[in-house]
Amino acid sequence: MEETTPSTEPDGTEKREVATCPFCQTGVFETDESESCGECRTLYHADCWKENDGCAIYGCTNSAETIKWSDNQIPVSYWGKETKACPSCSQEIVSSALRCKHCGTVFKSAKPTDSDEFGSDRSYEKRKKELKRKATFVFVANAIPILSVLGLLVGGLWTLKNRALIRKLPSINRTLCYLGLTVGVAQILLIAALAFLYTLTNSGN
């Protein structure tokens, strides 16, 4: 395998690029964790091989199943540009890259994203299980009449604070959260109406 010109890290450490990863189009260095295709012997970053679920070389018998890109996965206005900014470190990388050669961040798609959107996506992935659990709690707390006031107050504040992340939840979890708040409001209004009727009845006596 042909080796390329050595690269130097900011701390002065020299590292040598031994191949170009076909998946992310960035260099594979001797110090990187790598994976080699068992059929064509092409070298990949280990996380790129895992992300692609197989070889990215056309015609290789070990290649991953081909998936058609949707027309709107990459904005049309971005076509024609050779580079994009990494949303993690802001360094320029090739437009088709799924891994930043500067910071090593791996992306789900080649679609360009800004730092705010990227940060929101990473925060969601880290908190997905917690968000699902709390969305269910909001529903349960508001469905129980004795807890509806507290459930609506706490659940409402939590939903308001995390509304951007809640919108990313699967529809069933998102629906449970909003349905719980709706049930909580309905129960409080019903309790208030019953209390009002009870007061009118007693005052008439």
C-alpha cells in the first residue's frame, strides 16, 4: 500500500497517512483505528466501516446494500460546492465527507448543518431515552386526577423548556406528552366546574 506525505499534529507529533478512506474521503493514518475490507483489502476508518455497514467500493462483493438518496437530503443550493464547514470544529472539509478529518466527528449524512443544529442533534441523541421516559411520565401524571395540577405545572414547564428536543421524538412519545398536558388541562377545568357547581348548590340551600 502506497504511503503519502507525513502530517504533523499541532503538538508537533508526526503521523503518516497510509490510505484515503473511500467512505469519508479523508486520510487514514497509522495511528487511526482502521478496518480493512476482507475482499478488496481497501482500508477504512473503523467508525466509517461500521457506519457504512460494509465496503464502499463499487462492485466489491462485500459492499453495503445500496440505498437511494432522497432528493431533499442535501439542499439543491449546496450542489456545486466542493467544501463545507464541519459543524463541530468549523474547519473546511469536502462536501461529501461523512467524517471530519480535523476533529474525527462522524455525521449521519453529508447534508451540511450549522453548529446549532448539529449541537441540538447530538444533545437529542444523548438524551433520547430520558426524553422518552419523561414524556411518558407527563402523560401518566396528568392522567391521574389527584396529580393533574402538579403534573400540568411540572410537565408544562419541562415541555416548554425542551420543546425543540421533544419535536425530534418519535410520534408516539411526542403525542403522549402533548396528550398528557391536554388531559391535565381538561381535568383541572372539570374539577373547577364541579367545585363551582357544588358551591352554587350549597349557597342555594
